[in-house]
Amino acid sequence: MQKCENELADYCSTLEGDAAYSCWRAYFELKNLEEEYPKEEIEKLVLQSGGVKSLIQCVHGVSSIRKMKEKNGDVESKGQLNSKKQKVKPFPVPDGLPKSQEELEEEEKARMPDSLYTRLLRTKGRFPAWYSPVPDHETD
């Protein structure tokens, strides 16, 4: 696989214009396919393609088929895709909103337990010598 990627990158660097764009697009599509499909299937695709030029066409074809299946919501293609994809949020969460109870609980679980010294400093209301609080305003 590494040899094939090196050959493809070398070939792409010799091209110019639209051919170079198409070649580099195939290179990155091949990288994406490596993440989504098992290594054996990608090796089979590379071996069956025969050469660098035909590999570019094959990768474009496989990638476009994959995109069409995803677009149409094909059940088989969703089953074949790797489960690396996280839960996708439908829209970005704007800044400044208060954290949900779930997020607060998660942060609380992740915190390290306070030492006796830290608890003592908190009760006295003083900051340790190594900590300086952020100023309330900027001075220029």
C-alpha cells in the first residue's frame, strides 16, 4: 500500500493543471477509502487496477459510488462504513450557553480529588503563590 501511495504521489507531482488536480483528488480519496474499508479490499482494488493511471480512474469510480450510496441512504453502505464516526450533532452549539447537567456531571467525574492543602487554601480564600487570577479587564 505504501509503495502504491508513493508511486501515485510521484506521478501526481509530474502532472499539471486539471490532470494534477484529478490525480491528487484520487490520492486523498484513496486515503479516505483506507480509513473506511478493510485493508484487504483496498489492496485488491490496487492490484486489480494494474497501473497508476487506471488506479486513479478506479478510485474516482469507487468514491463516486460510495458517495451515491451515502446520498441515497443505502442500508448496505451504512453497514460497511467504519464505526469511527461519532454521534453527529445536527447543528453547532453556540458559545455562551450554560452547560447541560450531563456535561457538568462529566466534568465533575473527570476532576482530580482535591488535596488537603488545596481545601485549606479554598477555605482561607487565598490563591497559592504559583497562581495569579485573570484580571477582570484589560489595561492598555
